[in-house]
Amino acid sequence: MLIANLKTAFKTLVDDAAWMDDTTKAIAKEKVDFISEFVGYPDWIKDKAALEAYYKGVKQIKRQKDNIIIFQ
């Protein structure tokens, strides 16, 4: 849904662009439909053993206060 919303917003911006002629606007809007959507996650992310191996050694923080201190 995120990419579809971005495409819609881009088309609106193109429609509102006073500096583009109608032919250029049509080409730009057609071109946006050909943008490939490659948003996702690796296949191994659903494998619990692989996920735990990836994050092995990462300290788990139990309190929000500790997160704030660490990330300052």
C-alpha cells in the first residue's frame, strides 16, 4: 500500500506542475506505473533459528529508560 500511495502522490504532483506540458505529464505518469516494488524482507526472516542466529549477541533491553540512555 505504501508504494501505491507514493505513486498516487507523485501523479498528483505531476498534475500540479505548471512547468510541464501535457505531453510530458502524460509520459511521467505512465512511467511511474512501471516502477517495480521491491519492499520486503529476506526469506530467512521467518526461520526462527536463522533469526536468532542473526541477532545472537544483541543485548535485550527490558526498560524503555535504558533504551533512551543507550540511543542518546
